[in-house]
Amino acid sequence: MNRLFRQKPFLAVVLPLVVATLTTGLLFGALFLSTLKSDEAAIQRQRDLLSFVVGKLEEEVAHNQESATVWDDAVTHVQQRDQDWMSSNLGEWMHTYFRHDAALILDSQGSLVYEFIAEPSRSASGGTIATVAAPLISKLQQRLVAGEVATGATILSVGESDLLDLQGRAAIVSVKPIVSDSGEIEQEPGGENLHVAVRYLDGVLLSELATDYQFENLAFVRTPAVGADVSNVTLKSGSGQTIGYFQWQPFSPGASVIQAVYPVVLLVGVSAFLLMSFLGHAIWRRSRSLAASQRELRQLAMHDPLTGLANRTTFHCTLVQRLEIAGKEDGVAVMFVDLDHFKEVNDTFGHPVGDALIKEVANRLLQIAPLALVSRVGGDEFTVLQDLGDLGEVELLAGRIIEKLRLPFQIEGSLITVGASIGISLAAPGLEATEMTRRADIALYHAKAAGRNTFAVFGSHMEEVLRRRRVLETDLATALQTRTQLAVHYQPVYSAKDGRMSSMEALCRWRHPTFGAISPDVFVPIAEECGLIQALGLYVMEEACGLLADVPDCDVGVSVNASAIELMSPGYCLRVLTILSKFGIHPSRLEIEITERVATDADGKAAAAIRALRNVGVRFAVDDFGKGTSSFGQLLNLDVDRIKIDKMFVDQLHHGGGRPLVEAIVQMARHKGLQTTAEGVETANQRETLRSLGCDSLQGFELSKPLSRLDMINLMSEHESRMNFARFAGDRLD
């Protein structure tokens, strides 16, 4: 035996072979057990991740709906069955912006009001979707009838969602009511229109999931395959019905490691160490990838995806923590920052430019308040949470924010100016986060009512201011509906050359039964923000044209103001022509006054409306010329007939260098072939100077104050009598 152990074949072949075999077997055995557990853990992590992602997708679809269904405009336009508006905002836009595959709007009886199907050839029809989603719709209506409201900081409205089978395709189906965001539009519980959103769990969505989360050969199947090389997750509806399965080729780090180190294990004995090191590195690398995905999901849950700022949830949680630890010496201030006229930027330049503007605003806020928590809590609403010592510091910071946000933003070659209003609330003993946020919101309304581009610190009197504003919003809608409280007065416009009345301007007045006379500077912005401006403009134009019809023999025309929102709205031209036809008024007797903001209409909607109406004879004038920020070049390129020189220049005619400016405006207007009217003429010296400078028409208290309808009819009759006498005398002289 000893001889055998000493023999060359045994020492050179047998013993090394036995030792190598045992070593290799032990290494492979340990490696196999380790890799088997690693593969099982990786597959389980993939299953958990996919189940989590599907759940988040269901929440995301419902959350995305709220961006358009919790909106006063949506309630109004759906009630009016405005198909174009519903298509733009509740159908096609949801598909373009959120990639929803289908959208339905149902009335409270379940009847189909509107449907949008992105790919009709592959998707279930609207009727089929409504039928399959009927249990969700019924359950939601029961909740609405019961008066259930949404709870939580991120959920704006109640809803129902589930995974459903739509003609063999698994889909997330979410049902939300279309409700008011301001709370000013009341609807009978259960009588709300419903919005149904559909997102299929296949096609483009599968490709995105496979790419984002590294699922190889990810597919949706009705029957799962069986084998070690496939893994799957069951998709079930809320009722427990199996819709289908997500199937993919699982990531197997252990098998990859074995293939990589197999030659090394056979050639060298130390391959065990290298194998385990490589295995550990592979497992760590995969774990790091999964951890990064989890961090990304947490980032999305706690931050605004557009700007990267903290979202509403993070802001509220942080405020709660700050209030808990804040002592008597530590001040905590909450600022609500709301952009002025941001909706007009979206309407004029489009949503991509609006998104770019939001990003730039976020960057400026971070630069202004680097130590504060800056959050985006809504479309154009931001919050700033700052630890400050006294009120003076708060006001100083608010002033800097307003100053910086008033500076123009250069986006895609356009200079955009928006400004901001800020509401401020300060911490007080026992004050909770929700109440502090509510106070900042009330202060914001107060700042906007004060004229925008300013800030307001919450005071107890503001509750009454906010209540009054909401009363005015409701009462203005009632006044327009009932044609009461409102009246149109008329201020004559006279020829500077011969002093004859050449036209008149229609001016709306509101006498509230409780608050008395309400200034147009107050109720016109309210009408614009509440979606009543078109109804208000229609009322004034009908009253003005009705006045002309009552004095058919008088050739004096009338001018009516129109906002940029009215001009850019669909159907504006048709509404104007319908009113003219109704009262038998020739289009040349109507002049529409527009503001300088129309010059910034990048989409050209307002310019197209102006061209269409001018083609039939309607005249246009630029009101308050030179008062805004638009360049003279922009304004004079508008297709108009007249410019009205703002009262600001008339007041400075005899001091402050106003005369050269008025003279320059008149000369530019003449060069362009435009008429000029000077507003706010209050003295005889102003009247004579403007006449000498070449102004065509004059308007102001020096000539006449605004007159009631009856007084204006009498004045027009007298004017026509004088004109007839002049013509008769001229005929006799001839």
C-alpha cells in the first residue's frame, strides 16, 4: 500500500485527480446551492417589483384624471356637451400627455356623452368599455349619492378603479366624477358626469416596463407557460377574477456566474475564491440596480415629476414636523405663490411652453430661497416653507420673490411676463398644519383681489374678504343669467375737428343689491377667472346693438370691449355676426376694442378672428395704447383701424413730457393709416392741445360723462335732428 502511495501514477494522476474532483465537487456543490437561492431571490424581487409597479400604475391613471376632471371648466363644458372641448381636454390630451388609450364621458344615467379611442382597430369600443366597467360605475355612483368626498392630501375626488378584461386585453380602468375645483359649481350628488380612463397593460406600456425595469421578453399572456426559464405574475381584478398573466424570462445571476467561472474552476484550484467573489459582485450589482429603482419610485412619490421640487405630500409632512419641533423663539412661515395669468400662457403658447415656464419659476424660487423647502403643489401653485425670525424677514423674502418673478422669462424665443401673488401665514401656538395652509390660501386670494403682483399676510379680516369674493362670483353668474343688476352706460366720442359726436363706447356697470356699485376693475377679472367673461361680453354687445336698433335713423356707431380670452375662444366671430344680424346692424357700425395682450397671441387665434370680422366690415381699435409692455412694433402690426391713446399720456400733456409721446403716437398711427382717439380728456386745454396734435377723436369727462341708455337715446335723437337740419340747410343753399 505504501508502495502504491509512492508510485508515480498515483502521485501524479490519482491523488491529484481525487483531490481535484473532491475540491471541484465541493465548490460546485456550494456554488450550486448559493446560486439557486440567488436566482429564487432575484425572481421573487422581480415579481414583487412588477406587482408594485402595476399597483402604482392604477393609482397614476386615477391621479392623472384629476388634472382634468377636478376643474370648473370641465364641469361647464361637459354640461354644455362641448365636443371639441371635451376632445381637446378630456380625450386627446389625456392620451398625448398621459398615454391613456381610451377615454369616455358618461352622464349620470350611464349614457355615453363622448368617447375617445386611440387605436380603434385594437381597442374595445366605447360601449364595450362602459358595459365592462358598469360595476365600477355603479359603485362610484352609490358613493356619490351617499355624499362621500375624497380624503387625503393627494386625492381630490372619489373614484373607482380596477384591472378588467377588455376583449382579451388586460386594462386599468378608472372612473372619476367631473367636479368643481373651486367648489363654486354645485351638482346634485349622483348627478355628476363621469370620466372613464383606460390604460392597456400591453403594447407600448409593456415595452416601457421592460426597458425601465429590465424585464427580458416581458409579455401579457392568457395562459402562463410552465418551465424554469419563465416567470409570471397573476393579474387579478378586485373581485378576484384572473385577467391574465405577465410573463418574462427571469434574471438568473447564479446561472450566469456558473457559466463564466466554469473553465476557471476546472483549471485551477483557487477558482473557488474567484467564483464566490464574482458571485458576490454580481448579486451586489443586481441588488444595487433594484435599490436604485426603489429610490426612483420613492422620488416620484415624494416629488413633483416636472420640476423635481417637493410635492404636496412632502410639503404637508414637513410642515407637520416643523410645527412639532418649533419653539416659541422659532418662527415658521408658509407662503403660497401663485403665478398671475398662467392659464393665458398655456392658452396662448401651448402646454409645452407652460411646462418650461413652470421649470424656470422653480429654478428662480430655489435661487431666491435656498434654505427653504420649495414645493410645487398644483399646476402653477408653489409653496415656500421657511424658518424665520420675524415678520419683517417674511415680507422681505416675499418682496424678493415678487420682484424676481416679474422679470421676463425667455422661453423658445418668446419673452413671457407673468408675475406672482403670494399669501403668507405665520405659525402660532396650537396652530395645526392644515389650518396654517388654509390661512395662506386665504391670504393668497386677498393678494390677488388687491391687484396681483403683491403679497398679503393672513389676518382675521381676510375670511370676510374671501367670503365676499365668492359671493360676487355666484351673484355675477346669477346677474348674467337673469339680466338683472347689470346695466350698460355709454360715453360719447366726439370729433376733434368739428365737435360732432362720432361714436360711443359701451361701458358695463354692476349695482349689487348688497354691496352697491362694483367697479369693472373688480368684476371683469372675476368674470375672466370664473369663465363668465364670454357671457359678460355677449350681454354688453347685445345691449349696445339693441340701443343702435332703437335709434335706426342715427348713423353713430358703438365700440365694445373684448378680452383676449373672448377673441381666442372658438365661435367668437359667429356670435358677433349673429348679434349684428339679430338687431339688423351693419357691421361697420360696430367697433371692438382690444387690449395690448392680443399682440402676444403666438397661436394667431385672436389675429384670425380679427381678420375674419374686419373682412365683413367690423372695425377694431387697440384700447389703452402704450400702457402695457408690448412693443409699438407688435401693436402697430395688428390688423386694426384705430388706436386709443391711454389717459396716462393725456394727463401728462402739459407736464412730464407727455406731449412729445402723444405726438409720436399720432404720427405713427397716421403712417399706418390708423385713426386715433384720446381717452380721459378732462380739461379744455387738453382738448385744444390734442386737436392741434392731430387726434381724430376725443373722449372724456370734459366732453361727456357716461350716460344711461335713455339719456343716450335722447342724445342720439338730438344728434340726428341736428344732422338732418344741417343736410336740409345745405340742400337749400345748393
